Amino acid sequence: MCLSTENEKKPDYPKAGFSGIRSGRFITEETNHMEYQPGMEDLQSDIMDKVLEKVNLYDYEAYTAKDVKLALAKESLLPEDFAALLSPAAEPFLEEMARKGKAETGKHFGNAVSLFTPLYIANYCENNCIYCGYNCKNRILRGKLSMEEIEEELKNIASTGLQDILLLTGESRKASDVNYIGEAVRIAARYFALVGVEIYPLNTDEYEYLHTCGADYVCVYQETYNPIRYERLHLSGPKRIYPYRFHAQERALKGGMRSVAFGALLGLDDFRKDAFATGMHAYLVQQKYPHAEIAFSPPRLRPIINNDKINPKDVHETQLLQVMLAYRLFMPFAGITISTREREGFRDHVIGMCATKISAGVKVSVGGHGEEAKGDEQFEISDPRNVEDVKRAIIAQGLQPVYVDYIRV
């Protein structure tokens, strides 16, 4: 239920649980990245073990054109078919995959393309992730919006007609605690029909609290599913703990969220294995929680401020398209978001074919929708078009821009 008026009682934040237990300064390179830390809820789920077992056995070089053809001939794909469509053997079949992907997208989503925009409300972070512009060791301008500033930003965005907002913070409980995020969600729910959060992972009761405030969906990205690579990329801070991040979507669903998004940051490791792991993760969560709405986001590594520590593993547009089409054919009901990390031409090409949601009017700095930003950007964007420009591009392809497909009651 949306808490949409000033007179309505605010939900009480659950008192049990964290209270600052997981400060990043206690989680260092010496901390075992595969062990839960005090205060981190362990669901005792077996999905992580199943995904890692599948990925360890995945040899994409073993697939042949015959395997790809068999997969494309099927109405419903099994994990083995998905694996084949991600393999190098599938690259010559991209046109056929695209035709089938467009047909599947039309069957399940019609000609609708949903629009949204992100709003960064803070960029303080406790994690030292060497590929991210927000990492706690990076010297950037840090900022955090007040509730008054958040409301002003939301008003500016709502004036464009958008009805789907994604609130983002850096991963710092100290600077952006759950109460702060909950208040931001409450304000957003007064202006937008759909409110999502892309924040640090939470416990189930904390997700339940944000859902009570008005949050509808949660985006959490594993970055890379390779535990060894993950450890080397996340040197300190709560994000270093691999299993706690992995099971965030399950905790969100148990906390009442109706939709969860999955993704790996393609280019951090072997993109085919990371894409396969992402698909298997989403697939197994969907089987366990059949009521859940599942979505994918396939971001590629982008340049960041002061980046001299990470050498991205190239993922070209053709390979990114292959990943997106494989997601579409494997899980035809899942939404797929294409972000402004990608250039205008590519984004226009994939909507309707496999992507069902596109961002518009994006600013990746804190307070970027106002007169002056309060904090530096997380990464560089490639498509700076405003909402009207993206809307016209959607219509030009015979598709229907959709501002909202869900009514909160």
C-alpha cells in the first residue's frame, strides 16, 4: 500500500538487525569473501551452489552449430539450449536469433517499450571496488540530497511525464541508511506509479520496510559471478561478501517486492560465463518464486573517474546483442532493460527486438536533474537524449512508449 499523503502514518523501521554492524572498515582483504558477517541474513538457499556448479561445468567452446540449430527449433528452451545460444557457435545465427527474439518480445510485450530514469540521491560508499567510480578510495566529489532536494528532483523528473523512477545510492549504510532511503521512497511514491531501488543489499525485514514505504522493485547486480575474480575486484567493504549479495533478490521477494532485476557487469570477467550465470540465477529464482516479475540488465563496463586499476575484458556490441537475445529466448516473459551505457543507435536497434525498457533523460551525478549537481558521476553515459527524444525514437520504429504499466492500490 502506498503511503501517499503527509497525514498517513509512516511505517516503523524494524529495530532488530543491523544498526551499523556491517561498517566497511571491518571487512578487509583478509575477510573471507564467501562467509557471511555478523548481521547478514542467511536464507540457507541452495540457488548459489546450483548456479556455481552449472557455471563450472559450462564449456562454451564445446557447442556446435547443430546445438544452436536445435535450440532455435524449440518453442521452450532448457538451460542447455541457453548455454548453446551464448556460445561462439551461435554468432553466425544472430539474424535468426533476432527474428525469433522479436517475435517472442511481440508475443509477450506487444509493441510496448517502457521508459524510466534513475535518480542518484547519494554517492557515498564504504566499498573498495576497483572498477567503480564510487569506490571509497576514489577521490571524487561526494554528495547526498536532503529530502527537500529529493522532492525537487522528483518534481523535475515527473514534469517530463515519466512515471517510473529508480532511486540509487552509493553503498554506504552510514551515509544513506535505510530510514533515509525509505523516506526518499515515500516521497517518490507520491509522484510516480513505479518506484525502484538500486542500493546496497538488505535483509528481508528491511526490504519489507521499503516495500511498505512504496518501493515496487529492486535491482541488484552481482557484477561478476566468478568468486575468485569477485574477491580480487572487491578489496574491502560489505560488498566483498559474495553470498550475501548473491541472495539479495530472494530476500527482496520474501520482503514483498514484486519485481527483481539481475545482471553482471560485462567486461569484468569472461562475459559468456557471467551471462550464463546471470540467466541461471534468474531462472532458478523464477522457479522458486513463480509469482515474481523477473528482469535483466546487461551493462557493459564504462570509463570512470581516475580509473587506472582495471583493464576491461572487451565485450563488443555484437556480443552484447547475443547475450540479450539469449536472455529473451531463454526467459521470454522477462523484461530486459537497455541503459545509457550504450550508444543511441544500439539502443534504438534493440528495443522491440529484445529490450522492453529504456532509460531516458539520464543524469548519473547526485542531483543531476536540478540546477547544480552535488556529487560526481558513477560512470560516463553514451546516450544523453532527453525523454522527448527517446519517445520520438520509439514511435519512429512503430512502437508504443509506455510511461506506466502498473497501478499501485
